[in-house]
Amino acid sequence: MPSLWLDHVAGRRGAVTGRSWDARGRYDTVVVGAGVTGLILGLLLARAGQHVAVVEARTIGAVTTGNTTGKVSVLQGTRLAEIGRRHAVHILRSYVEGNLEGQQWLLRYCHDRELPVGTAPDFTYAQTESGVDAVRAQYTAARSVGLPVRLVPELDIPVPHVGAVTLDDQAFLDPMPVLHAVARDLISHGGDLFEHRRVTSVRSLVRSHILSTPNGKVEARRVILATGTPILDRGGFFARLTAERSYAAAFRVPGGAPAGMYLLPISPHGRCARPTTVVFWSSAATVTTSAAARRRRPRSTICWPGPAVTFRGPRPPIAGRRRTTPHSTGSPTSAH
């Protein structure tokens, strides 16, 4: 079952056409993965004058980007605290600076192309006293690198809570129109985009690399992986990752949803609220059986009686989960 974003765009997206696979050539750079990271990187390289191709195993935004909550936030649950526990403050600062630059680039891009973006404060909140320490740790980590976060004792949401940390003026959007705009810009700058071309291996030569797909080979001076999970067996990731799946449902609630984005990161159930829709999803769980999946249902009517269901279904399996590091956390839009 497709995600909320992919379900919304199915059958209505504008065609993104460019050079055919048979007309491919030798590239300066091939980017593997056509999510927000891969497509934007391809566009920036094409703007800089490189001959670039983005190669995607499925379709644009089919995996991580098309299955996020659409938040473009630097707060990111308790991620800053997690990085701060394992790394020096200058590494955390570099991570935040990179995320801020990426966030602002994306918002400028959307503004220039009149793509809809909403803004709201982002909250990471706790429901029990045991979660307060995590909220305070996130606050401390964010303040240590200059983010103007605040601790908030009371929230305007009809769910149990005992405090939160918030960051104002964060953004949310539907990622699919953004991805298709970036893809069209990539092609207009001379880049190539190939969907349904799964890269299965990369062979390094003296001055180039050969990427193999079931449909043929492509050559490039450099290769950049922008996939959710590294596809090359370098680092033993096949043994360190486990398949996980999250389950989501969206509702229009009487009177409208709270004016903010709310994340409960240390609970069996997450909640992400926007001005007109509330999205509930269960935490990522190891993929088991379909019967077990059917028993995992978002608890919607506990807080809002009489909601109108607009979407329900599993998010596609996440290829894996590993401990957070500055090199594995991804872009702001893939934070949750």
C-alpha cells in the first residue's frame, strides 16, 4: 500500500521525461537514488556544469522521501541529544549547520517555484515523567549549538503530556511535487534521470567506475550513493541492519488539528499533527507476519472522537535501522 504522499500523487503526477536509457553516455557523476538527497545533489552538480545521471531502482521518491511525515525540521525528535551523547559538540554543531543550510535551500527553492509549504512550531513532547529526561536532553543539546529552543510545560493538544521542547518556524510540505520539480530542473540543466534501473554492483577501474544494472551498464568518473541503505557491501551493513515497518493513518478531526507539529519519540505510538490533519503512526517494528501487522492499529479515537479517516495503511518496509551518527542521519525531510 502506498504512503499518504504516494497515494495522493498516484496517477496525477506530471511526466518527467529526458534522455532514454539507450542514449546514456559516460558521466562525470552518477547518483544512485532519486529521493530528496539524490535529486537535489544531482541538480546542484548539473548546475555546476557536470554531466550527471540519477539512477533509481523504483520511481522518484518511492522509498524514504515518499514515506516521511513531510516535516522539514531541525528539531528532529531527540536526534540532537543522541548525537551529542556520542560526539563532541563541534560535530553536533556541524550537523546542525548542515541541516539548517539544507532546510533553507529547500525552502528557498519551494518559494521560487511557488510550491506550497507550511510553517509551524515543532514539538518533541513527553507523556510520562520517564520521558521528561529525554526532552530536557534534547533541549540542552539544541541550546549548546545555538538553536533557539524553548521548554514548554503545557501544550494545546488533547493527549496526556508532561512537557515539551519546541523550535519555532519549522516547515512541512508534500514532498512529491518538490521532487518532480527538482527532477524537471535536473533534466533542463542537461542531467539524466533513469527510473526502474536498479544498480546491483559497482566495479572500480583506474579512472572510472562501472555500474551494473539488469538493463545494462553505465560508466562514471565518480559514484555517489544516496540510498536509504548502502547498497554496496562495504562495512557489513547487511549484518547490522534489520528490516522494519511503520504503520500510519491520517484523519480530519472536528474543529481542526492543533496548530503545530508534535512528535512523541519514546512511545509505541507517534503522533504528527498539522493544521487540518492528524497523522498517527506506530513506531518502527521488526517486520513479522501480516497477521501481526493487522493487530497494530493507531489509537485514533482515544483523543479525538468522530474523526474522518483519510488514509490508513502500512508505510513500506524501512531497509534497516542502525545507531545514529552524523553520517547516517540523512536530510531534514527524512528525519521522521
